[in-house]
Amino acid sequence: MSSIKKKSLKSLAEGLSKFEDGRNAVKNSDFTDLKSFIKDYLNTPDPKRRRKLAEEFRKRHLELYTFIKENPDLISAETEITKTVQAALSGEAPEADNRQLTNLLETIGASASDIQ
């Protein structure tokens, strides 16, 4: 077989492989962080596959969500410690009563109920 035909067949096989991998989004998705999940989710056109992706992400991160929801005082204390250390390192005075963590928990709770 000529080298052009071999290259063409190889290119075709790679294209088919890439297409098949793209069709199986749940197996190939990276669920390690929200940014990679959102990238995969938005690049999946089929609504059924999107639901599967969302369900898989929820299953994998439900334990973390439950921990955060059940331990708001622990998370708040850790946030305050981190904020104090960062302020001390930068030479700034820490702000009082930061409501960002509460807003984060409310956002997580709302998005989790939307997925279900």
C-alpha cells in the first residue's frame, strides 16, 4: 500500500476514535474540579448526556457537599484563620464579618437542588 493510503487510513482511524471518545462523555469527563466539569458539560450538545454528566458529578462530590453543609462552623473557622494569616502576611488589617462563605454555601445548596 502506498504511504498516502496508509496516512489516510491512519488519519481516518484517529478521527473515528476521537469521535467515539467524544460520544462517551461520561467516561471521558474529568470530575476533579468544577472548571473541567463545566467545560465538558458545555461542550456536550445532547441533553441526556448532559444530565448523565451532572448526575455523575453530583454523585462524586456529594460527600464534600454534605461535609460542608454539616460543618459550617468548621469551614467558617478555617476561612477566618486563612484570612487572618493572609492579612498578616500582606500587612493588612482583616475585615470583620465576611458573608462570602454563607453565600457560597447557599449557592452550592441551590445548585445541588437544581441538579436533583
